[in-house]
Amino acid sequence: MKIAVFGAGAWGTALAVAAAPRHEVLLWARDARQVAAMQATRRNARYLGEVALPPELFITADEALAMAHGDAGLSVIATPMAGLRDRLTAQRGQRPALWLCKGFEAGTGALGHEVARSVQPDTVCGVLSGPSFALEVARQQPTALVVASENAALAALTVEAFHSEALRIYTTTDLVGVEVGGAVKNVLAIAVGVLDGLAAAATPGSPSPGLNARAALITRGLAEMTRLGVALGAQAQTFMGLSGLGDLVLTATGHLSRNRRVGLLLAEGQPLADALCSLGHVAEGVLSAPMVLARAQSLGVEMPITQTVVDLLAGHVAPAQAVARLMSRDARAE
């Protein structure tokens, strides 16, 4: 099977590496210099330098070649959310669109499928999501993902492309639920990172947030995520699955999480700009947080954790104040 992956960041590279031993995989990058370096070293030094690229993986900056390759099998868009609209526009036509990015589009507040429908109303589309660090996928460590699409043929093609001994692919038709889970968990992971950072910095014997507070924050975050998703038309049970609870737990607690890392650095007192610069990768939660809040407010959905993250990122509250605000909310029925 021919697979074209558009975007040679960490996640696009990891998925290409995972599929290359079994399929004809082409990895496309916009930057010709990056492509030349990857071809020469068989490493993606900037985004996934820990993993050698398999000899079967073809890497190119030739967009026309990549599009023709994908037309013969499956095209996968692996750009950040900010690049999804441009990539969909470039591929406009009858091609099915499958993407990996998670978030609400900055400026419009649109989810991926809403972006796709605005570019091409009758686009056959889907998203591959779930709890997955790129490094573990590239290393063939066991991972479970979910492909969401209303089109059964696209879902089946995605399973054929990526299901393997190390990578298990589930299917669902709840595109809205999977996309909301993938977007909101990044925002919540920033909050958990702040809490964990404050706990790590506390002096022995002083009151500080601990594991109890972390569990409460994750649980209430899941409730926020579900409220927004249901208001947007998702199925509530989706948020108890891989793209909801699964991705939230991984991103909020895993040491490879970029969004959690942002929270940890903010808790240390670093300015947001410095924290983002030190990552070297996109932290989608920072870009999505204001859009998540705006969509929630337009629907009358209460999201206090998201509101606090937005205020924190904007510099309106300090990390300690943010955690205190969340823990001092009035008692209510769960």
C-alpha cells in the first residue's frame, strides 16, 4: 500500500517510521534542507533524533511527487493545527483527508473537520488520534489509537495502513468527540503541569498540591472536556475512550508531554515565551486554550480549568494563584 505523510515533525516522522517496514511510505517535508539532512543521516535530528529512519522510508521535498503517491493509496496530513487549512487547500479535490493534528484553529476556533468542510464541503475526512508519544510509536512500543471518520472506507484504509503488532487501531464515527478530546486534553495538561511544578518546588513540610490534587484536576478536566464535546454534538462515551481519558492521562502525566512541560516551566517562574522557545516543538494547548474557551462560552458551557489556563497564559494570574483559584471553588454536586 502507498502512504504519503505530509509533514516531517515528530509525529509525522514516527508514523512514517512505524509503517515503512510494511508499506511504500513517502515522507514529505517543505524544507529542502531538512530533507537533504534526513536523507544523508537517516535521522530527523530536529524532531526525532533518537530514532534511525528505516532504509525503506522515502523522503522528499517534491510536493507533486508526494501528492501522486498519496493519490494511489492514503494521504496523511501531519502538520500542526496551524498548517491544516493550507494543506487541505493544496490537496483540494476528491482526495480523502486524514490528519493527525489536535486542536482548535487559532482565530476561527474551528476543529479539524470544520476546517475541512470550509475548504471543501463534501470532503471525505477523518482524524487519527489517541494517547501516543511520537518517540514510543517510532520505537515500536505498544500503542493504541483511534481513527474517527463517518466514512467507513477511509476508516478501513487507515486500519490497513497502520494496524500492526505494536500499533492497534480502533475505529469510531464520532469525529467531533475524538477531535474535542484531542484538543482539550492539551489545555488540561498545562494545568496539571503547573500543579506538578508547584508540588516539586515546595519546601519539605510546607502545604503544597500533591497527587490527590492531581487526580482531582484530571477528573474535573475530563468533566469539562465531556461537557464541551456533548454541547458540540459528540457522544459522551467517546470521552471515556482512547481520545478522551486515555489521551488526557498520558498528556497530563507523561514526561514526554510538551504541554505538561509548558506548565512545569511556568511553575518555575519562566515567562511563557521562554518556555515555548525551550521546547523546540509546538505546544498545541497554548494556541488552542483561548479558542476552546471561546467555543465553550458561545455555547454556555462552564470550563473553569480552561478559563484559569487562559488567564495564566495571558499573565493575568500567577501559577500559585491559578491553582488556589481552582481548589477554592464552591462545593457542588458532582
